[in-house]
Amino acid sequence: MDASSARDIVDSVEKQLMKGKGRWVADFKESFREYRVRDLKFDALVRGDTRVKGFFLSRLFSFMLNPNYEVACFILSLDTRERLDEKSLARYLTAIKSFMKKEKIDWSWFLLVGTRFGGGVKNAVAGLSDRALGVALVDSESREMVNSGSYLGRQFKKYIKI
Amino acid sequence: MKGHALSRVHKTSLAKICAAIFILEATLVILFVPLPAFQSNAVPMIGFNLATSLALGWIAYRYVSHLEFSYDGQGFKIKKGRRQVTSHSWSEFSRVSLVRSETLEFSVRLYSDGEFFEIPASRLKLDPFKFRFEVLELLGTPKS
């Protein structure tokens, strides 16, 4: 694997979100690159909300039925030599939760792109049941995705093409 | 770094201004020209209306909303219409983001102490994703 394919996935997911691919879940409007949370750096942070805009009827429908949740998507690509273990995954998740609390984010997606995900990390992600955080691991070689079992984790797989 | 200068016509804005002038002129004709006089001179009047709305639209567009953007390694300058000129140095800003408006137009947002300034990348016909990386490099943040 070369690092550029992982970066290509990061760029592609960011572009999809910013161009409205995830709009059935949330409308992502602002994207930051190289975003730091505590001492951890994410490749991209894309922010938005669930109040989808449009013409009159869509606006009215959205205003009447959709709660206006603040949402975020954190994207991280791992270096070819980097190996993610359960402990470092937990550090990233803790940083995201603290950011969500500080910035009043109602729910988040967290996408990890890399190759050397061990079985322990895959099991840990698949077993996550946090309703406010959907996590997905993407193998940049095989393009295989493992997502958390929560509603948000399943939605990520449904709307974002890798 | 080599300087860049962009001055591209934003066709949607130009079309909107021309259409607004055409509708205004047509309304004036409906209100003040008697129907028999209009019926006998319909083609030349509509032709005149079209020609003047295009000419006045172009003048109004250049005067009010045409964007000229230039930048180099030190900073950038945006001129909107004939009067409004804004210039900033890249060093004034500490954070960059890419934002999408309700009309699906992208801008590069530059943050400075909680305030921000937006460069309308889509209106300038720049690739917003590539331009954002260029701005990140100009601010001294390496591309991922």
C-alpha cells in the first residue's frame, strides 16, 4: 500500500460530504484539514447540521420535522508504519467525545483509513454501541469497511462510497 | 512565489442582473405604452429592450458585482465591482476551512481571532478543494 491511496480516500470522503452525499443524514458545510484536538491530529474535520436547506417545501419539511443537531465527521489516515491498537483507538475516541462536549456537537462520525488494523481493533469497533458516535475502519488496500453496530455506524457505510 | 491575478466573468450574476433590467424595462412598457402602439412596434421594442438590458446589465455587473482577485506569497487583494477593494496579508490568518453555501457555492474561509474572511472560490472559478490546499501552504500549514 502507498500512503497516497489512504490520502485519496480521505480526500474523496471529504469531497463526498461537502458536496452533499450524506445529506439524508446531515448537511456537511465546513471542512478543516490538519485539525488538532488535544494532542491528536486528524486529517480532516467536516462539520454540519441536520437542518437541510432547499426550496420552500424542503425548508418547511426540514423545519417542521428535523431537529437541528450539530454534527461532525473526523477523518484520520494512518501512516503505513503506524499500527493502531485498542489503546490508541480509545485515545482518539476520548478526544472526539471531549471535542463534542466542548463544541456542543450532538453526534459524530469517525473514519479511520489504514491497512494494519488488528483483529482486536476491528472487534472493538464492531462492538461499539455509542449512539452519538459512529466509527468506521477502512482498509485502503482492500477497501473493506468495518463499522460500529450503532445506527450512525451503519449509516456511514450506506451513504459514503469508498 | 509568482503572483496570480483572476478576473473571470460570473455568468450567473451577469444573467441575473440582465434579467432584472429586462423585467424592469418590460414593466415600464406595460405601464406606460398604450397597447395599440406596442402591438404595431412589438418587435423593435422588444429588440430595444433586449439590447439595452444586455448593455446596462453588463455595465451594472462590472460596476457592482464583478470580482477581481490577485494573490502572491505575501497576501491577496479582492476587488468587487468598481469600488470595494479588500486586501489582507496571509499572516493575519491562523486557520483555513472550506465552506459550502446554500447555493452550493464554495468559499475558502480564513479565520483570525474568532473573525473570518471568505474568498469566494466558486465565483472566481477556482477548484475550491485545490485552492484550499494552496492557501494552507501559503499560511504555512503543510498539505496532508
